[in-house]
Amino acid sequence: MMQKNWHKVRTIFLDIILITMGSLVFAVGAEAIIVHHKFIIGGLYGTGLFAYYKTGYLSPGIWFFLLNIPLFVAGWFYLSKRFLLYSLYGVTILTFFSEVLTLNFQINDQLYAAVAGGAICGLGSGIVLRSRGSAGGLDIVAILLNRYFNLGVGKFYIMFNTVLFLVVMSQYKPDIVIASIIMTFISSVSLEHVLALFNQRKIVYILSSNHEAIVETIIQDLNMGATLLEAQGAYSGEKKQMVMTITNNLQVKRLENKVFTIDPDALFIVENSFNVIGSGFNKRQNY
């Protein structure tokens, strides 16, 4: 019982660390680069930036916090309290960092600033999303729409950002709009790379007449699991056993060497999988 409680406390502590670190990195990118060029990043923080630029009131962080309030009210009734409390902490700490940080990286070239700002903000967002919470914003709306209306999360982000940039396009010069779109794209790519760095797995399929020895090597030498699948040759009609296993980027080359040492004529197929949930891999996140 004590071990279970300690694991729970450790998980909560790790989540808080990830949200804090990610929010700090995002705030650095926003305050040190984005606001100095009047860029608009996608999402609700970008909406806060737009409101700040147009009104001159408050600050981007405060606007972001205020825009989140109605979303948290809606989410309180439909999402888990744990997810919302984490997300509330994320919004609060991001707002705090946005208010206290006064940085300027002195990147004068607009394109360089868009690349650097997008990379830093994407890195911060990716770190936050490694936790079981979020930094608020569109995450809450996207999850609700996906759960109740089966609208894909990615599609919702594209729709929202399209509307946002259409509005921005009517208010700003084309160079600012184009730089903002470039920055938002780079931010998305950076975020995906951060998530893939921790999540990506390799699904390996192996066809061999010596599948027993290969399975034994996978289990005994590489300390991995394996599954046997029934397969049949379409031309020969011969029935075979296909070995399926899941590994990572570091282990896949070792596995390849082991397989072809056992059977030089084996067929070795590798597929990328962004995430594997359950059975000793990542746990399913409940929102």
C-alpha cells in the first residue's frame, strides 16, 4: 500500500515538474522573441497576444488566463478533476512566468525570430504534454469536441488557427502574418518531435523458418516480449509463424543483428508507431 502511495506521489511530482518546466520554456519563447516582433502564435495564447496588440490593455499572459476561465467552467462538468487541476496549474504558472519574465534575445531578423520562437514554444508545449495535464487553452475544447462530437483534435486546431489567422490577416501586414504562420508551423513540428522523442516505438514483424530461436533470443537476450501470428504465403500456400515485437530506436538495430545471425534469409519488417499504450508501455491518459 505504501509503495502504491509513493508511486502516486512520485507521478504527481513528475507531472508538476514537467508542467512547470514546459510553461517556463514556452514563456521564454513568447516573452523573449514573439512579443518583440508582434507575432501571433496559434491557439488560445495567440488569441491573447492578438487581444493585447489590438487593445494595449493587460498583458498576453493575463489575456490568456481570462480566456481560459469559461473553458475551465465547461470542462469542470465533463472532464476529470485531475486533468483540470493540472491544467489550471499550467495556465496559472504560464501566466506567472509571462508576467515576471522580461527578456529580449535581440533577434532582429524576422525569419530567424519566427524559427527560434516557434522552436522554443513548441519545445515548451511538448514538455507540458508529456504530463497528464496541459497548459489549458484549446486542449480542453479539443478534448470535449473529440469526446462528444468525434471531431479530431488536429482538425479542430487547424480550424481554429485558420479563423485566427484570417482575422490577423485583415489587421496586419502580410510579412507579419507569413512570419506568424511559419512560426506556428515550426512550433507544431517542434512539439511533435519532443513527443516522438519519448513516445515513438518500432513495431517489428519477422518471418523466419527458425522463429522459435528468434523468439527465445528476443525474450532471453533482449528482455522483450513477442507475439506469434499465423501467416500463410499467398503464392505457396505454406503456413508460417510470424513474430511480432515492439521495441525502440536503440534496440531495433540489436534485434536486427540477432535475427540475421540466426537466420540470414529472414524477412525483417519495421514500422514506426507514435505511441504504444498498455502492457508495460505507456499508460492510457484519462481526461
